[in-house]
Amino acid sequence: MDKTALGFTARPVVMPIERGKIREFARAIKDDNPIYFDEEYAKREVGGIMPPPTFLITLALWEEQEARKRLKLDYKRLLHGEQEYEFFAPIYAGDTLTAVTKITNIFDKAGSRGGQMTFAVLETEFTNQRGEKVALGRMTLIETGQTGKE
């Protein structure tokens, strides 16, 4: 992993929040909550059709993975360590989000099976079409150490 990538900020990515994609995602995760499907119910209960909380992971389908490329990861030794989201405002079908990803931390830790593990934390800020910050995503990637058996 290239530690000089710390602080790198990728170009903004525009991500339309489409009702059909919300429906597909909810079905894929087997969540039948009507706020993902039923327009009348969703409008009455939460203000409109909303995506499931983990829907923002679909950003990976929109972006060019600039931050990951900058890290020069060894994908044979890569683990997805953690994914978390913090929400500040509702996201609805019809919104257009702009996502900006930044590499905010890179650190090493001894591996339990030998070798060093290198961790990278990527934070993505999501703003809506009104410029409001609606969510912050944090992803931790782990590049496992070489044990000498590879």
C-alpha cells in the first residue's frame, strides 16, 4: 500500500438516487419495508421513498475508484475491514448526491499470524442537490502482511 496517498481527495462523483434502483437493492437484501416500495405509505411515514441505509455502497458502481487506485493495493492480500455510515439528513428517491472520497488515515498493525497489516481509512462525504451534507461513509481496507509462505 502506498502511504504517500494519505490526504488524497478523489474527484466528486454524481450519483442519482433512482426509485427503481432503490427497489432492486431492497429486494436484493430481502428487505420488504414499504418505505422502499410504496409511494403513498413512504410519503405519509417518512416523506417519500427512501433507500435502505446501506444503499450508499452502490457508489462503487458510479465512481472510478480513484482513492483505491492511488493506494496501489495488493488485491491478493486485501480485506474489507469495516463499512459504516453516519446520516445527517434524509435521502429520497429523486435526489442527486455528490460524493467526495478522501483517504483520511493509513496505519500499520502487527498481524496475529505474522507480518504487518496496513490499514487505510477512506471517508466519503455525500451532499444532496441543495448542497446539504446528508451522509458520511467510512470504509476501512486492510492489506494483510506477507508471511513468507506466499
